[in-house]
Amino acid sequence: MKVNRYVDISTVEKEAKKDYIDRHSPFLYCADTATKGEKFKVTVKVGNEYSHPDDFDHYISYVQLWDGETLLAQSNYEPGTLGNMPNQVEVDFYIVPTKSKLKLAATAYCTKHGLWANEIKEVKVS
């Protein structure tokens, strides 16, 4: 399966292309450090500047949180979850780190445009 990745939209000339890239890309937000054995919050938001459709045949089906090759969490969505209006899927995941470093990545699946992933964010765990 092809995995699409975010491109810095400031380098893209056409507004339609910026919209397409941004509204499908998952953005991962969390602290740079975590404490081993304690709950750690990771927020994933699909789309930063642009909203994604929420139509019967075109919506974000799921958002996943990965640590390297290990799936940590997944949030599933049905069409209409966001009121059948363009919006940005946003989910908070809470994980408990058990090793010295996390290599976090998020993926989002659009029913029309496939799988999208962000770049890996390393989190130091003490």
C-alpha cells in the first residue's frame, strides 16, 4: 500500500494542491520528554490549515498511533461523525512509556485518497 507523506505546503504553488496535502496529513503533538511508567498524552490532528470532507464516500476512516513498528492505538470513524461537514479529525491518545525512547508516528486513512503518515517524532523517556 502506498503511504502518502506531508510536503511543506509553503513550497507548493497551487492552492488546490496545498489543500489536498494538508487536509489529509496527520499532525502529531506531544511533549519532547516523557516519564517511564506514567501516562503520556499524544494528540493527532488530521489537517492543520484545511478541513477534510465528512461525506458518505469521502471521510477519514481511522487514525493510528505507532511507536516504530508497534501499533499503540487506533481511533475509528464512520461517515457523519463530524456532522457531515468539513472538519479536522482530532484525537488524544494516552500511552504509558516503558522504554527509554519512543519513535512516534501517526497515520490517517482517507476512504478516497488512501493512507497518510507524518514524520517520526522521537520522545526521550526518563
